[in-house]
Amino acid sequence: MRKTLLVAALFAFAGSAFAAPAGTSGAITYKIDPNHTNVIASWSHFGFSNPSVNFGNADGTIVYDADKVSASSVQVTLPLTGLSALATDFYDHLTSADWFDAAKYPAATFKSTKVEAAGEGKLKVTGDLTVKGVTKPVVLEVKLNKAGEQPMAKRAAVGFDATATVKRSEFGLGKYVPNVSDDVSLRITTEAIVPKAE
């Protein structure tokens, strides 16, 4: 169970098929909005259930270049204090030394190494996921939801959904494999906004 984040998360970018916000061009840097970002990890628990947890409080930036996809990037930190397991005992279990060992490894991170167009409104984002001090490559399949002015913030914003599958055993989280699935499915949704001018 406690598997993996990722992602994360996670997260994403944009392609040449995507329109940039009106009046903008080139690479734009957006700040991830933790209130509208979820990194959901799901797995099979002995075949009886398919529980999930959310890695919240995401902090990071998305650089999005609609004209040159390869100039896009993402960097995200997922603090384990933001882990939502929906039950106090389960949170304590997942953050213990048996699993994520949050006292020693307080966050997971994702940093992209390559962004590629993957069809209309789609991207493939390759990056390094670090969990529990172990770094492994992860590929995110990304869909651009929207790019434009966020009506409440009145600033440019972008939103993406992404999916990936990771093997928790590769990150030192292999307890009970294979009865508890090694494969962990990640589902990410994120919204990012241009920061306010200083």
C-alpha cells in the first residue's frame, strides 16, 4: 500500500497544438496552485479493494511554451505532511519508517527532463521522481485541459491532467508485493497561475 507519488506529480506542460493565453508568446512560468492540484495514488490491496491516497500541498512551477514544447518543464515538491489517507491510523502507517519514513524523507519530488508533443492537446513528460531518497525515471501521459485567463485570479493560467504507473518496490516501498500490487496508478490534475507581479 503506500506507494508512490509521484508524481508527481506531477505534472505537465503544453504542446505546439495548444494556444497560449491571449497576448502572450514564448515560455511562461506558472506557479502550481495546491488548492486545485491532486496527485492520487491507487493500488490493489490483496485483491479485496483498490484504495487510494492524495498527495496534497503540491509546490512547484510549470514552464509552458506553446510554440516550442521542448522548452516546457515542470518541477514539483510533494510534502508528506500533505498526504491524505482519509484515516488517521492509515496516515500514521504510511508515514512510518516501514513505508515513506516521513521523518527522514519529508517530501517526494518530480523534475522533468524532457517534454514532447504526443498528439492534439497531448504531451509526454519524462522526468525524475524521487521518493524515499531513491530517484527513478517516470513518464507522464499528459492532457492539456485549458490555457487562458483564470477568471478569479485575472491572470494567465494553465491546467493539465496526467497519468502514470510506477512500481513502488523501486522506491523502497516493496512490502507485501505481489499480494499488494507493486504497480501503483497515478492520476494527477493540476492548475497553475502566473504569479502576481512583485
